[in-house]
Amino acid sequence: MRLTDNPVFARLHDHHKSLRGLRFDDVKDNSARQQALSLSLDDLAIDLSRHLIQPETLDLLAELADAADLSGQFEALFAGEVMNVTEQRPVLHMSARTAEALSGDEPRKMAIFSDVLRGDKSIKDIVNIGIGGSDLGPAMVTKALAPFHDGPKIHFVSNVDPSHLYDVLKNATPERTQFIVTSKTFTTQETMKNAALARAWLTKAGCSADRHFAAVTAAPEKAEEWGVERDRIFGFADGIGGRYSLWSAVGLPIMVAVGTKRFYELLKGAHDMDNHVRSTPARDNLAIMMAGLRIYYRNIENRSAYGIMAYDQRLSDFTRWAQQTEMESNGKSVDRKGKRLDYFTSPIIWGEAGTGAQHSFFQALHQEADICPLDILAPLQPVPDYRDESFQQSHKMLLINALAQAEAFAQGQVNDKEPHRHFEGGRPTSFISWRATTPYALGRLLALYEHITIASGFLWDVNSFDQFGVELGKSMAHALSSVNEADDMPEQFSAAAKAFIKRLPKDAL
Ligand code: F6P
């Protein structure tokens, strides 16, 4: 059902009008309201009371979800029905994080290989070569779980800009370096180019590439053709989309970094979130309520951006991961039947880790006329890898800053005499906290954001599992790759493209 055909959508508009006079000051001391606008799952707590909404707003969002049969749609998703309609595939990443899946051949082979790499003292550096979903998820999780890292050093190279690979390799020794080429399709231009550079680097140093490469892919025959040995190729199902794939063999670098036990804890956290989303009525369902708010801001308030600010330095790549998850999934203009939509879908997802962000763009978030809703994420405690009291105190300062920002956004501060010091307030934030960023808690958090994406996609009636929007640029790059001079340009390219090619130095072509 399209959002505008959902009978509750019009009521949500009316409800929004009825909230126009609501000021945060009027409700800020109301603890019954605060509780009614709070959601939780064990130690994961989401406080929505700094939004200018009322408990009835969430009730209506739950009705919106029920009218769109979100529970039925989630059931179909979990049951493995074909939800990716354009590519005629089921969506299988949730099944990769079940206990049963871990006893499968491929995960077992992956765990054995991971142990071999971890135990091999001759290996100093592991370089994952991949891009998009074959990079962002594993890189973000590896960074987030730094305190649990007891394997070899892992690097992530994604950009075809040669400096990305070069800067990693300049400090590495060929004999002691292992590459994992991660690519679902094993055709992605950037990844294949970087993999070829890496192979040339090894060969030049007299190393046989065979024992230095492993591959993670849903196209094992292509990896074999490229030259990776069969026993070093780790597969995953076609139904696991790139941006949802860190739970599968794509998580190999994570497993090498933190070991199988912790990798499984990550999966368990995600699996518990799956169960929550699958079995919890909409009004108490973390993902559905957060998705409802995405729709509320995008389609009722017409907000084009949504910020995610993690107050956890090790989660500094979280927003980049969530950005791909949400924008590549829901940045669409047609519904699941291919009909043009008459409303906007994914907001621009952006953000940075706090507190750095406070000393940068938070100025605009506090005082610019346009409002950007935010998620503020904060673990209550650091992972206990530093027990030193002074380090603990710094963590307290971090949390206090997260809280202070949420309060300042919501409350504002009137200053009629000095307009440049006036803070309007009423700037909405969801305050999301959990005990500590353990593998389990991280898995649960990531699965939450995946399900927010999927639930919003259901509400917008878009296919959250394809990404045809990336194709045109890829094919233009392909058409340009054989151009040697401006006069060779295929006709489809503009005068601006020709002018740029003319500016290139001869040795760049
Ligand atoms: O170009 C977009 C995309 O297809 C993403 O969806 C995907 O995560 C990324 O490229 C990498 O693709 P692959 O894993 O096939 O190399």
C-alpha cells in the first residue's frame, strides 16, 4: 500500500496540525509523557520525549503501520518470500544470523579459515579490498569493536583512488600480507582494479599470489577464474544484499579481528533484534516506531535530512554505514509495482561522532531556521578496556555532552535582546542509549537500523532491496574508460565532459 493510500496518513496530517502549539517547555516536566514516549529492549533504551509529539502520535504511527500490515510484511520477509520484486529474490540476511546458519558448511569453513589467519604469526596485515556493502559494514564493525581486537591488523581499502591502497601497502611487507577480496558480484570495477594492483604488488616482490588471496563472493566461479584457490573462496547467498551482508562471509575480516566467539555474539544481538521486530506489536516495536518517525518528518513535516550522531568515537563510521543502508535501500521514486510515487522517500542520512560534531556543524542545527531531526546515540559505559579512573571520567564528560546537546536542542533559550544568542528550541532528537558497545549490543543496534530501513520502505511501498540508481554512473564510467582523447568521446557525453578530458595531462589518459 502506498503511503498516501494509507487511511491513517490523512489522520496523521490532522494530528500534526493539532500539535502546532506544542512547546517543549510545556511538557518537559511531564514524566508520564516521557515514559509513554520511551521504548526499550533490555538495556537498549530509546527516549522519544524530546520530539514535539504526544503519546497519541506514536499510537497513530502504530495504526499507520498496522494499516500497511507491517507485521504481515515482516512475516513474509522472515519467511523468505520474494520481497525483492525487481530482482525476484527473497531477502536472506536475517537467516545468516541464526544459530542454525552457523552450523552450515560455509560458516564453518569461514571460522576455520579465520582461526588459521589469526594463528599464523607470519601474517602481519590483512587487507580487505571491497566497496559499498563489501566495505562499510565490516570496516565499521571492526573499528567499533577495537577493544575486542586480538587478531592481526585489518585494513580496509575501497576507493579506486590508488592512494587508498598505496598508503596501506607502503607500510606492509608482501610476504606478511594477506588480502581478502570481498565482492558480491566479483565484477565491481573499483574492487577488481585494486585486487589487480595488490596482485601485481605481490608478484613484483616475488610472492606467489595464490596463498595471499582469499575471496568472499556470491559468484565463486568468477573468483576462481580470477585466480583465487577454491578452498579460499567463501560464498554467501544471492538473497543477501551487499549493504545487509556483514553477517555473512562478508564479516570474515571482523571474525579475524575479534575471533569467532565474539562474531557470533554480534550475530546473536542482531538475531534478538530480529525476534523483537518480528514479534512485538507496532506500538512497542523499536524499529516500527523509529520508522514511523522517519515518515512523520519526511512526509508530514517535509524534512529532507536526518542526522545520526554517535557519542562513541569507535562508532564514528556508524553513520556512513547507516547512510548506505537507508539511502541505497529507500532512495527511490517508484513503488513496488513500478508506479511513480507522489511523495518523497529516504531523507539524506548524515552525521558525525560527538563531541567533534558539536564544534563544527552543530551551530547550524541549533540556530538555522530549517530543522533537522537527529538520533543521538550513547553507550552508558565504555567497554571496560580502560579501568583507569581518569579515563572513566572522560567518558562521563562524553555522556554529559550528549545529554546537554539533546536538552539544548529541545529547550532552546529565549534571548529577545540579542537575537544572535537566541535559541528557538523544539529541535527533535531521539536519545538512544545502551549499556556498553559489546559485540552483542552492536549487533542489536545494527539490526535495529536495518529494520528501521526496511519498515520505512514498507510504509513508503518501495523495494528496499534493489539499487538500480547506481547503474547509470557505472555504465558511463565504463563507456569513458576506453577514451584516450577528447575527440574519442562517445556522442552521449556533453561538452563539459569533453572539456574536462581535454584538461587531463597526457599521462593521465
Ligand atoms: O554500486 C553499488 C553496489 O552494488 C552496492 O550495492 C554494493 O554494496 C557495492 O556496490 C559493492 O558491490 P560488490 O559487493 O558486488 O562488489
